Amino acid sequence: MDSLATLDFPAWGYGLRYTYGMFHQEIRDGEQVEFPDYWLQHGNPWELERLDVVYPIGFYGHVEEKELPDGTTKVSAKSVARALALALSHISAIVRD
């Protein structure tokens, strides 16, 4: 996204926002110790919840391939745990000289 902005190309970006995707680390007794970083405990002022937009997503499971009579292959996910993901828009501004 940074390259697209630098080159002045219009673009959309998609990503995952994890509640505990970041972590706080300390060195204790010569070892790295990791702790959750509660970076969203007060919310994110740059995000806009899109309560009207949810996406079904799958976790785990496995992939099965099936060859069709026309020679193409159909791929499908099996034994998948399903969840709904809420869309969030990240508000950003572009400042031009």
C-alpha cells in the first residue's frame, strides 16, 4: 500500500485485524517473555465498523480436489469451522503538496 500511495495509484487494501495480533515482550532471566498487548482496549479512532457487512470465513478443515468430466478440477474445503467476520473500514487521508 505504501508503494501504491508513493506512486499516486488509487487502490483498495484488505487485511486482517487481530485483537491480540501484537504482543508486548520483556526479557526476564535472559529469556524473551511475551504478553498480550491490549492495543484495542480503548478502541481505534481510525476504524469505522461496517455492521451491515459480514463475510463468512472458514478455519481448519482440509481441501479436496475432484476432477470433473470436462477435465477441470473442482476444489472445495471440507470439515471447516465457520465464523462470520465483521468488516471495518480504516479511515485514512492522503495529503498532497
